[in-house]
Amino acid sequence: MSLLVLEDLMKAFGGLQAVGGLSLNVHAGEIFAMIGPNGAGKSTTFNLISGLFAPDHGRIVFDGKDITGAKPHERAHSGIGRTFQLMQPFHDMSVLENVMVGELFGHVVPKTLEAARRDAESVCALTGIDHLADRDVTGLGVADLKRLEVARALATHPRLLLLDEVMAGLTPTEARQAVASIRRVRDSGVTVLLIDHVMGSVRDLADRVAVLNFGKKIAEGSFEEVAHDPGVIEAYLGEEADGEIKPGG
Amino acid sequence: MAGAALLAAAAALPFWLNRTQPYFLQLALNVLIVAVLALSWDLLARTGQLSLAHAAFFGLGAYTSALLTTRAGVPVVAGIVLGGLMATAVAAALGVLTLRLRGIYFAIATLAFSETLRVITKQLRFTGGSAGLVTPPLLPANLPAQYLVILGILLLAALTSELVNRSRWHFAFTAIRTNEEVAAVMGIDVVRFKVLAFAISAFFAGLTGAFYAHVFLFINPFEAYSLAISVGALVAPIFGGLYTTIGPLLGAVALRIGEETLRAALGSGFLIIYGLILAAVILYMPRGLLGLWTAAAARRHAGERGVTAPVSGNGQA
């Protein structure tokens, strides 16, 4: 069953067609990866799904309901959570308080501060940042900031989690931990839609992959299928000479 | 505890000052007016909305109450409350219009709004034009009682501020101030909280303006909508410590008393020194007076736990 359906989405900025007629089906319970060269429209698609941008054309259906016109906070309440590629922690708040925001406001039914604190503590434990809970966010390393991004998104208790390059900048060990933790999130019943450039992780994680180029979908299928697609190889080789897609990893 | 003692002292103040030093009671009343405006400004600033329009809400409150009491025969107390409510209603409408503006653009829009109100008030015959309005008194010739009224308003503002800072609103305000987009995708209704903050903030500014009108018994557009009021409302929280209840109060007390002392000591040139002190505090103490206190407390705390702090050489206690 489709949890998220994108129908012919379009978004232009001035003369630049960032997303040009994108259709996508994300099934409940799967890990779906969007890959593609820089500027392919992946992050714009995330902004359309989470409601930060309004599409020029097309429809977004989440869990059978048309949410194309819904506000970002309404989408959060209906079960869409996301991280940001450039980590955006709330300064003036501790790590735990950052996560508490999600617990407090990610649901329609309000939570007390005590309940939110307790639940935020368990999200911190789940994402491996419980030892940092009382720390100020300034001075955290990249890996911990990425974990905080995921923790905040999880604290809204999403049914669909959008992960925007959470592996970028991680060491191989940290990336392996991240892969394991994303699997655990999926196994707990959350559908995952992710953007990433780290192909080894995408291959390990994704049930299905869509490849975007110039705002359009040029291939969709298993990682192996898209990795051997001539159009995909051309898009990547045309963009980056070292050819980032290597099925061997 | 300390707060209750302070409040008791503040409430007792007029009863001995009034007999011995009425000038100081007048000064204390002015300090309280600035303190309410400072808290009101800070409440709005917690959502990242930096207003240059506090004079607008102060003036709206003052004129609403002045007009209702002189032209419609409304009792003074009711006029003051309605003055606060008028400011609230206008702020909610303005808040919706300025939602998309951030930082300096928001500040400029609010300044324009305030100046517009002043020009309109100056031009209309209905509002008394540039000659202003003479207003009926609140608690006539009873300075101690007037002082207690503004103390009560300040208490209400301080309670509101504490309630906000101890509730989920604190999380919403802080998140919106840091990053509206992240706040929104985490489920915060940004529009609602920004407009709410604007409305609450304006209520206290309007209430204070209306109180002012019936204590000083005369208002005109130049004073009621003066930039000095807007600037005073924002300098005190910055000086004392932003986003707290104590900071704006501390800032208002320190600034007003400092200003009076400098004026008495230096005469007409005092504003130069005053300005230099302000600039130094803003440059070198980004967390204001309250920041000095918390830094000292943190050092003491570190010392108690036996952590070797690089600042002190001898004290181990």
C-alpha cells in the first residue's frame, strides 16, 4: 500500500525547473532512496513533501489524504518527520530540549513537559545521544549533530521519515552505525524516504531506489537495477568523472 | 523567596518615600512603567520579532483610553483596560501582516507603523491634533496608590512572562526564534505563536500607555508615539538580559536610575556618557547584567565541585 504518492510535481525557481513533473510511490514499511547528481531536485522534493515549498503543479497524497495545501506543522501532525541536510539545531537549547520540541509539538494531542522530557530521553537513548542530553548544542561534532537531527525528527513520532543526507561527512564506522539505526527505525514501523550520496549505504539500506536528474525521475527499481541502467550511468558520468555509482561498493 | 521579599519592599516603598522624598516615588513609578514596557518587548523578542513599535501600542492604549473617558464618558479604570485590549487587537492584525518579515525588516515595518499612527493622530481633530488631550485622573492626587497600580500591572506582566518561560510556549518561542522552518516541520504552528506573542506583548504596552495617560493627565502625539519609548523598551532587556523575566526588570531599574544619577551629576552632557556605557554593555556583555550573574554562579558551582577553573588560583572550597 502506498503511504506517500507524488503526482506530477513541479517546482521552478525563476527560470530554473528544480522539479519537473516528478511522480513517486513510497510503500508503507519500505526504505526508499532518492539519489542523483547535485541539483537533481532531491532536496526541493523534500521541501515540497514537508510543506516548506508549495508546488507549482501536481499533488501530494499522504496516507490516502491530499496534503498538497497543508501547512508544514499540519503535515508534521499527520505523521511526516524530516531532517535537514545542513544541520539546524536550536541554539539556546540543550540537546534534550531540542528533542523535546518534537515531543511537545509533533502531535495533535498536547503532552505535558514531564511526559515530553521522559519521552525525549528515550529518543536520545535510541539515537545514541543520551550522554549529551544536558549539553549545549554548540560544540557538538558532525556525527552527533546528525544524530540530533534524526532524534528530533523521531521525537515527532513520524510514520514517514525523510532523511536528508544523514550519512554525509560520517566516518565508515559511524555510517555503519547509522545504517543499523535506520534499519531499527524501519523495523519499528516507520517508512523511510532518504536522500544520500554514500552509495554503499544506499545499497545496504534501500528496498527501492529512484534516480533523479534535472528534476525528473530517470530510473526506479532495486539498487542493482538502477546501477546498471545506461541512462543512470550517463547521468552520473556526465556529472562527475569518477562515476560515483559503483555496484561493488 | 527573594522575589517575595523584593515585592514586599516594592509595595512598601511608597509609604515612606511619599512623605520623605516624593521625587523618588515619582522616579520609582517611571521605573515601573519602563519595566513593564521592557518585559512586554522581551516577550515578543522571544519569538525573534524585534519591535520598534512599542510606542505604537503604548500610544494606542493612551489614546484609546483618553478618548473613551473624555468623549464617551467611560470610567477611567475601564478605559485603561480597553486601552490594553485595543492595542492587543491592533497588534494581532499587524502581526498577521508582518508575519513574513524577519529581523531588521520586521523592525522597520513596526517603526513605520508607529510613525504612521503618530502622523494620523496629529492630523485628526477628533484626537486633539498636535495640541493633545487633557485626560481625567486615575486615583487623583494619590501618588502611592498610582504607584501600586503600575506595580500590579508589572506583577501581572512578570507572572505572564514566567508562565510563558515555564510552559511549552517557551519551547515554541525559542524554536521559532532560532529557525522558523525547522520549528514548523517539527509541528509548531508558527503563525499562531508569533501572533499570540504580538498580542500579549501589545496588551501590556497598551495597558501601560493608558495608565500613563491618566497619571500624567495630558497626552500628545509626540510623547505618546515617541521613538524614545520604543527604544527604551528594547534597551532595558538587552542591557539586563534577554528572554528572561528578571533581565528586563533589572535593565529597567539599572538604566533609569543610572540615567537620573548621571543627569544629576553631569548635567546636560550626561547622554554622552550614558550612550558610551550602553554601547560598552551591548558590545562586551552579550547576555547583559544577568549574564554577569550567571557566569559568576557557574564559576562558583565549578569551584564547589572541585573542578579546577582556570580563572582562580587559590580558592578550592
